[in-house]
Amino acid sequence: MRIAICEDEDKYAEQLIKYINEWAKAKSVPVEIFVHITAEKFLYDWEDSEDYDMIFLDIRMGSMTGMDLAKIIRRTNKEMAIVFATSMAEYAIKGYSVDAMQYLLKPVRKEDCFDCLDKVYNSGRIQKYFLFEDWDKTFRIPHEDIIYIEKFAHNANIVTSADEYTLRKTIAQLLETLGGGLFVQCHKSYIINIRHMESLSKTFAMMSNDSEVPISKNMIKEINERFYKYNVNKV
């Protein structure tokens, strides 16, 4: 996730950075944080950078207010999540004019910051990754590339579109990290990614790499419903 902070007081910017990094570590989500001390500085940098997924925006900052900046952002970007973080409660209503996602009072509470980050991350607009370390390397696998995961002995084998990775995790740990959603435990030893399902029989799911993954009898109905819902929503 690419996150901007537009804040002219160091203590509040540092607080948000701390919270964001704590959330990212807990969720295993890679984040990039960009701090701007004025609205003008944000606009100058924004012209030459990729768009952000969300911005924590103060309202009172020198000659250009955060509300003015939000209006400029909305002219060209309707998707960026805008979170106002300010001590001025009277501006909360005005946030609706720029489709602000949230209004937070300073000092921002960690649980409120986490809630905003969760909403953006779970909105479906963010590319999600599975992170894990193997010896001296850190691997970052896009969720959409994972076809299925097979558990054997004390290890798990992650099968992707391009490669396979082995790590020491339980099915329960992997499912918790992946966050459910399109990842479903279909068998005591397997997790499948619904987006990679091609068809479903009474005993197995045919995956996009032509693998046949076994399905437990008690999971057939749920897998079929998720498979149908996913494909209907794609149309």
C-alpha cells in the first residue's frame, strides 16, 4: 500500500507513521509511507509520483488547507481514500463534500487508525501479497498468483502460476494470514484460491494449472456457492 501523510506537526506525523508500521507488520502488508509537510509540497510531489491508496490529511496547514487539497485530489482521483486527521471538529461535516472516508480527531487513536487501514486494505482495490522469509530472503507473492496450498508433514507447499514455495506453516496459520475471502480450506490438507478454479466435481476442484485438488464432502456446497458467486460478480 502507498500511503501519504500530509501533516505539518512532526509529533502527529510520527504517531501516524508508528501506527501504520505496526498495522503493516501485524498484517504482513508491505507499505510505503510518504510524508508531506504542506499541501503545496504534496501537489508538487504528486505530479511526478504514482497515486496513493490513501492519504491522512490535516486540515489547517499554512496557505492551502487540507480541504482545498482534498478538492483538488478529487478532480482527478475519485478512488484515493481520504482520512482527515485534525483537531477541528467543526470541519467534520465538510468532509462529505470530498467523499472523505473518515474524520479522526487528534491525537489519533491507534484503533481508529487501524480501522481505516483495514477498510482500505479490504476494499478490493489494493493488490495483496503473501510475505514469508526463507533463510536470508523475503518472498512477496501476490494473492492472485496463488493457485492452491498443500499441507504435507510439517510443511506447506504454495503453488503459484510461476513457481512453488515450501514453508513451515499450518493450514490454520496460512488461512489466517491470507485473510479468508477467496481462499478457502477445501480439505484438511488443502487451501484453494477460488479465482483459480475452473470447475468443480463431487470429489475435486479443477484448477487453472490443471491440478485436481480434493474437496471434502462437507465442503462441496460452500465451495460451489463461492465459485458461483465469484464468477457471477465477474460478469
